[in-house]
Amino acid sequence: MSIKKNTEKLRNFITAFAKLLELTSQETEILSQGRILLLDLLKTDDWLADDFAKPHPEHYSQYLLHADSLERFSVVSFVWGPGQQTPIHNHTVWGLVGVLRGAELSQSYIRNELGLLQLSGNEVRLENGEVESVSPNIGDIHRVKNAFANQSSISIHVYGGNIGAVKRSVYNDDGSEKVFISGYSNQFLPNIWDRSNEILSL
Ligand SMILES: [Fe+2]
């Protein structure tokens, strides 16, 4: 039995993000203002329903929490079981990644002049409450993993598209790549729109 969550928090975040995209289409502005919105969402951990926080025993999960009806952005919860990681991958759209529970490790890559993948900088550890950005303009290839071998972690991602339907790539260490369309782990979305109690109390 899952406990009633603070759906207002997620709804307000989504509304604020939609308003931001009404105001600007500049990526740098979206990432800087969006980062502030995501930092605020991560401050409290009372809004993510249990159905979207469940780890899978064999691989990481990505639960769609919201897709904008114009597919301008999507919000996803990534749930990492102990030791789980992504393949090396890109996004092709801007993205904000923030940790809600636990911590994660992100290693960036670039393609060198020979077409090979090489490490770009050191592995970054993102702690609970911290946010990082990705995009083709600022660095778009990385591998992400749970920082913990004995507990789950959850991060909340916002992308500049319906990320589960975006055609992108996964990479082998030698730089060879193949087409990757991630899809989502869930068939149903959280209902953030039942505002009946709020209206009744007016
Ligand atoms: Fe990623």
C-alpha cells in the first residue's frame, strides 16, 4: 500500500518548467533557470510515489513522471539498484540530472580526432540534492552509475524532449556506437492532477 504523496510539489515543478520554456528557448537560460527549479524539487523527498522509486534487481529503471504535451520536455526518475550503471550513452538534447536519494557517479567522454572515445575529466560524484547538466553543446556523452554497491539511489532527470522516444546512441569503449531508444520502465504515469481536496478546502 503506497502512502499518499505530495503531488503538488511535482505538479508545481512541471508547471514552473513549462512556464520557463514559454519564456525562453535559449539552452543556457533553460539549464541555469531549470537547475534552480530542480534544486528546489530535490529539497524535499515527500513527492515521489513508491511505484516510481522501485529498483529492478537486474538493471536500472527509468520511470516517466511527466511528458510535456508538446514534447518540449520530460521528467524521469532513474532508480539505481546497488552497483547498477548505464552503458556509455549520449542524449542529443539538453538534460538536467539531480540526485533525490543516495548518490551517483558520472564519467564524461569525448570523441577524439581518431573517432575514439576518451575520458573527459574525472569521474564526478553527485550527492543527494546536487544537479549537473548535459547537452551536445557542453558535453553529451557519459556513463552514470550508482555510487553505492549496497543500496539504491534515485535521480530525477529533466530532458529537452520526450527522452524515451529520442533516437540516440550507446557506445562501446572503442568508440563504435549503435542506435539507442530507451523507452520507459512504466506503463502508467503518476496522477498529479487530482486537486479535489485542495478545491474542497477553498
Ligand atoms: Fe545520461
